[in-house]
Amino acid sequence: MARKTPEVPATSLADIAFMLLIFFLVTTTMDVDSGLERRLPQWIDPEELENDDRINERNVFVVLVNRNNDLLVEGEYANIDDLRERAKEFMANPYNEENLPEKEPKQVPYFGEVMVTKGVISLRNDMDTKYGTYIAVQNELVAAINELREELSKEQFGKSYEDLDKEQQEAVREIYPSKISEAEPKKVGGN
Amino acid sequence: MSKFRKKGGKDLPPISTASLPDIVFMLLFFFMVSTTMREVTYKVQIRLPEATELSKLEKKSLVSYIYVGEPLQQYQKTFGLASRIQLNDQFANVADIQDYVIAEREARSEEERPHMITSLKVDENTKMGIVTDIKQELRKSAALHINYSSRQRVER
């Protein structure tokens, strides 16, 4: 008579599972990748670049970052903490001031005819600017536009921008477009 | 004789460990599902900058990565201290980026290509010169949708 095969011990199963678990814990990353999302402009041949039509000076919000990571906003030294407010004021121009950008009437769904700003934010940096500073500046500029959109959608729809449906978001985006232009890298002067 | 007789003196029976593997397996499956494998081995040191206006990279399959930073200590003898670009598992030059983008594009199916995103993982102490060069190369190869990878800043 054949002997019964003894049962396979299951006590070590836990150890095996633990080993697998530890392997996965070590090799994986939990955090979701996130970052500032931007769109680059189309590539233009440098030869064709010369005849760019000039934008009126009051419509451009110039932000310069130098090699020592200092900020020059609209021709004067500025602190990064003030940048968001300045950019918001520039893009919104609530009192239609002379030195802030012009507006043009535009038909936007949900809003009817509204005055949309012609303002453009121009960001230029030095070769030796620190990437961290550059991202901080970008972040403030994006934050300014996001805050304006948020305020507008609260006012118009009574909801947060994120909770709006696609068409409503598009309408809000049309009023506050994300116009952050980065200057073509140029070689100016010696160093 | 009391009904609630004390069982004093008797030992507690040992806790059964038979369900331990099940518990561990549950944990294991949770981690397997919720995490992704590390894509590459870093050859450069990257400390991401901080930002608040973050958007998440939803579809990992559509993302290609470019790493920039100082080479790790064991590579510093050969590659020096200056910031370098890493594509896949090796160091690269600015001129290699166009080929890299094309290769990444070829690896995706036709309908996925317009939605591709390039994620720039750049150390915060890198100089902008190299980043600008990379951006120009990306523009040349029409990979316009980019994401500056950064950490969530904790507001004080």
C-alpha cells in the first residue's frame, strides 16, 4: 500500500510572500510624477525671425532673470514674492489704466461680449540663471493666471475652475489666456 | 458549582499564523498595483525644484524623460562635475536629443503620438544654458508638450 504523501508545510509561504513584498517596496516609487506643464512654441528658422511684428510696449510684461538670480520686472528690481500680484494686476487691469495692457472686445460663450486683455508676459533668462529660480518664476506666473481664472469662474459660475465642464473652462481660458512667452535665446554682448 | 468557572492555570493557545500569508499577499498585491517600476537607473544627481501649480502626469506610457544634473560620484572621474544630460541609461549630448525624441515617437502607436509629453527632470542647481539648449532641440523635433518635473511646495 502506497504511503500518503505528507502535506506540504505552508509555514514558509509567509516568508516567500514577505520577500516578494520587500522586493516590490524597494524597486518601486510611490509618488506620482508631477510638474509644471508648458507648451513650447513652434520652431522657427532664425532667418525668418527678423520680421516679427512688434507688440505695443504696454502690452508686454517683461520679466528678466539675471545670472545672480535677481529679478527685473518691468524695468525695476523686484522680489519674487511680489511677482504673482504684479502679474495678476497686469493681466486683469481692473481699472483700465493707461500703462497696463489694452483690451479688445471679444465674443465668448457664456459671457457674451467681454473685454479680453492683449497682454503678454515675456520671460527672459540668462545662461547662468539657476534652474530652480527659473521654475520659481514660471510657477508664480502660472499661479497668477490660474488665480485669475479661479476668481472669474467663481464669479460667473459660482464654482471652482476645476469643477467646470470642458466648454466653460475653455470660455474662461479664452478670457485669461496663458500667454507666457519665452524669448528666443539670443547672444548679446560678450559674456 | 459555578457556571463561570475560571480556567486558571491553563495556557493560552498559540495564535494561528495560517492567515499570515494571506495578509502579506494582500499587501503585496496592493503595492504591485499601486506602484510603477523605476524606469532607469539614475546616473545624475537630481534634486527637483519646488512649485505649487503642479499638474500630474497621467499616462506613464506617453511620457519620455530627460534627466539633467551633476554626474553621480562614481562617474565624476570620467565625466567631470559639469551638469550632464542622461537619456535612458546613458549620458548624452544635446545633439542626441533629436534622435532620442524620434526613437521615443517610433515606439508609440500612431494615435498616441500627438499626446506625448516630455518630462524634464532637472536638478534645481543646473544652469539655464543647458536647459535652453534642450528646449531648442525639443522645438526642432516638434516635441512641444513638456513638463518641468517638480516637487509640491508646502505652503507656510
